[in-house]
Amino acid sequence: MEPILTKYVREPNSFTLDFYLQHEGYDALKLALTKKPDEIIEMVKASGLRGRGGAGFPTGMKWQFVDKKSSPRYIACNADESEPGTFKDHLLMERNPHLLIEGCAIGCYAIGAKVAYIYIRGEFFHVQQILEKAIDEAYARGFLGKNIQGSGFDCDVYIHRGAGAYEAGEETALLESLEGKRAQPRNKPPFPAVVGLYDKPTAVNNVETLCNVPLIVAKGPAWYSALGPEKNGGPKLYCISGHVKRPGVYEASMHITLRELIEGHAGGVRDGHTLKAVIPGGSSVPILLPDQLDTQASFDGIQKAGSLLGSAAIVVLDETTCMVWLAENLLHFYRHESCGKCTPCREGTDWLHQILRRIERGEGQMKDLDLLQSVADNIAGKTLCAFGDAAATPVLTTLKHFRHEYEAHVNEGRCTLPATWRARQPVGTTH
Amino acid sequence: MSFHPKMAYGATFHKSSRQLEDEGPSFAYTPENRARFDALVLRYPPDRRRSAVLPALYLAQYQQGYITANAIRHVAELLGITRADVEDVVSFYTMFYTRPVGKFVLQVCRTLSCAVNGAECVTEALVDKIGIKPGETDPTGTFTLLEVECLGACDRAPVVMVNDAWHECQRPEDVSTLVDDLKARGEGALSGCYHVVEGKR
């Protein structure tokens, strides 16, 4: 499939409004404004667009659930891209910011909102500057603000900068953060579509999701859904990183397999090495093994293989990767990022990290393996948001597929796979 | 997020032993920052000024280098919320510093994709070169070294964020050059984000 979302990202001026307008930019917004809002929602529903942030929930349904009796309503664009391995929204916002702005405006029109907040992670300051400039350009040319293109529709788009919290990517935690509080999740239901930002109906959508909306409006739902397998339509951005020759963002139809992505687009595992494992959807999903490479990289395909597409962050690991080290690395992340609201996650991630560090340093005992399993089982499914399941996953999946590596650490009293790319000394916990 | 560091694990902890931020010198926004504050507060509904707490704290941090109790008080007064509300936020988000930091805050991404490409070795090389451990600032106040979680540029690993700017594909063997370059040329020594660099060409 020819790239659509990222077609022009290598052009020098792709982020400017002039460039965007020369390439059919904002045509979809103009077209959308001639239709009724409900028609737009129907189009998005018919297209089968599924949320690109991780859960894969149908966007059209999400918009339909937005309570139209209550106002004002809001769009909150989730640009807090922080799932380890994910960097697709980063690319879109930097090189194609007007596509996101157009998506926000159409989304607002569809659900009857007048304001969209783009919640961008604090570390993306350079991206934010580009996006801010693009928003200013859009206001100056009448694509945002009052009476857009003479249609009578008003829409404001504001950027809200986060300050370093992975949990702010969870939709209700994002809303809390937007309200000026700690990024901690809310109890659900009610879902944001009914009680969201400032207790008003809110649609929380990922950047890539909103970037797909102008395509659907411009070219029609049938064209869109035909781009991919059934229920997995449209173009998809894949982030490939780790031990590959050409890491990067690759756009493809979801017909593509993991093998085509890793061995084709990303050039395969670096020379002289062999594939050991693949994390197909960000650090929160179960590992797939080399014999599963022919899995279709779609929401449903990856799920059938026993994992999740998540944010389509494919981390490729070669034979030099110690799986106990990997679990320790990821649990350091989850321990640090746990928001502290739910006890199983707040305490459990710290316990898991301590046990993993002990085993990795060769100080573990065989009974620690059962303890790991038990603690992880007591986090998963026992928290307000999906973070708990995400944090338990690296432990459970490595124990399932690589238990022998854990046992070797215990038996030999050391890490059995000390790769050259790791620190000379075991890395301590710094914060 | 920084829940755990506040909770002194392994030691006796009682809420009365909670560390409050330094009082610091007296604080008020400069007229320029006050104007910026007044403009950004308009992005939120009039009865929801609290929403502006993160941008307001960024303004304070850019003005003074770090967040003090006086800065917290100033922000709280302007937003019409309590000092505790603001402190709650400051202590949660990792990008707010409650102690003075160096001129260059070196933040090495330590999460999986960067780590498998040598981020741990980058940190070690920085420790050797500057002579400080992660979390510390050198005596001259030039460098602060931090290890941070995934920065979202896994295709250009390992990534180092220096203040708000990015430096990509940092090899451990080139760390020494980077440190010297930073001292000599400031942020001009950084590679920047490659998308931005290509866009300017």
C-alpha cells in the first residue's frame, strides 16, 4: 500500500499550511461542513475506524456515545504518546500537523464540540512548537476560530503540555491532568463520553485516530475500510525499534504480516544475529516468538496469536537479550510510572521490580519465581485502569516463554546473558 | 510521576516527615511571564482556572530554574486554588524540579528500545566523564544527570534530552565529545530531532 498519512513526511515543507493546501489539505473539513454532524459520525462508523491509541475501540461508536443532550462538549486529543516503543504520533505531529488539526475540527463538528484540547507530552517540546505554529496558521486562514469558512461553525484548538507522566495517556487520567490535577484514572463508568472533561461529554481520541478522520470524509468509508482486512480498515502506522537494521515508522495496510514489517521494511535483525522475541504492541503486551512472525499485524490477527496490537509499537529483540533483564527494565518503568492510586499496582510494581532485580543479579531463589507469578496475578485485573494488567504482562509473558532463563539465573547465581550493550555494573535504581 | 521517591521505602515513614519544597527567594512572575499567564488562562473556562496549573508551573520553572514553595504560593494565588493543590501537582510530575539543576539537564532514556541500543553504557560514560551519579548536579552547576523513562524516539536510540532539546543516536564512545561540545557551544552541539532538522532543509 502506498503511504497515505505519511505520504509527504519526507518533503522539506510538509508541515506548512501552504504545502498542506497544495495537497488537498482542509478539503475534507470544507466537505464535512456541508454535511450534518450525524452524517459524519455515520461515515466514521461505516469506515470501521478503530482507535489507534491501543485499545482499538471503534471511533464512530465512541462519538455516538457522546451525550448530545449536555453541553458544552469537548474533544481531548491524546498526544501523550508514552508507551515504550511508540513514536508514530510524534512523526505525524511534526511532519503533518495540519492533518491532526483538520481531524480535530471535523471531530468537534461531528460531536458538537467547540473546543479541542491536544494533550501533548512535556518531552515533545519541539513537536509542540511546530504544532503551535500550525494552529496559528490555521486560525489566520480561517480553518479554526469563529465561523470557519463561512459555515457558522466555531472551533478552537488548544495545546496543553503535560509534564512527564505515562499515566496521563490513560483517557480519564488525561482528563484529570487537563483539569489541573494529578494524572490519576477515574472510576468507570461513567465513561468520558458522558462525564468527561469538566464533567461534560468528551471524546478522547489518539492523534493517529483523528488523522484518519479527514481521509474517511474525503474519500468515503467504503474506500477506507477496503484498505485493510475486515474490521481492520485504513492505513496503519507501525513503529519498529530495537535490534533491527532500519528502525522507524512504517505505514502499511493491516494485511501486512509481522515478517514483512520486520524483515522487509525494517531490514531484519542486525547482521550476525538471530531473532529471539518480538513485542508487537508496546511494552504492555505479551511477547510473540519467531515462529509467529507470519501473523497478520492487525488488531484481530495479533489478538488471535495471543498478544495485542496496542499502539503498534514493535520492539524486536535478538538473541543477546536476557529476558529477566528485559522484565526488570520494563518493571523499572512501570514502578516509576505507577500513579499510586490503586494499591495493587503501586505496591506490586515495586515488589516485582525488587524481585526481578534480585534474580537478575544472581541473588534470587527458585521460590522467587512463584512469588513473581503470584504478585503479578494479584495486580492484573485489580486496578482502576489497564496499567495494572500492563505492568503484570512483562513478568507473566517472560515467565511463560522463558522460564528456563529465570531458572538459569537462580542456578548459576548470575545473569547468563550479559550483553555488551548493557552496563558494566548492574544499574541501580536512581529514583 | 514520582510517587515512590516521596515514600522513603525501607525507612520509617510518617506524614510528618514529609519534605516540603524549599521556601526559596520571594517569587512573582516577571511582567512578560504575567502576560503569558494571563493569555494562557483564557484557554480554559473561567471557572476552571485550575486547568492552567501545569503551564503556570512551567512559566515559574523557566523563570527561576526550579519550583520553590514561594513559586507554588504565587501560582496558587493566581489560580485561586490552595498551595496544597499546587504542591500535589508539583510532586507528581517528573518534569518539575524542586531543587536547583545544572545549566544542562542531561536526561538519558533508559527504557527498552534505548537500553538494547546501549543507553546504559551512555549513562555510564556520562558518569565517568562528568563525575556525578544519576540524580546529581556537578559542583560547578553545569550538568545534572538524570535517567528518564521512554522519550518516544525509539527509532533513534539511544536518545538524550538536554533541557527541552533532543540529541539522537548517542553512542557511548561519543559521550565525551558531546559533553565538551555542550560546554563550548551550548545546545548548538545537539543533533536535534531529525524530523525537525530534515524539515528545515
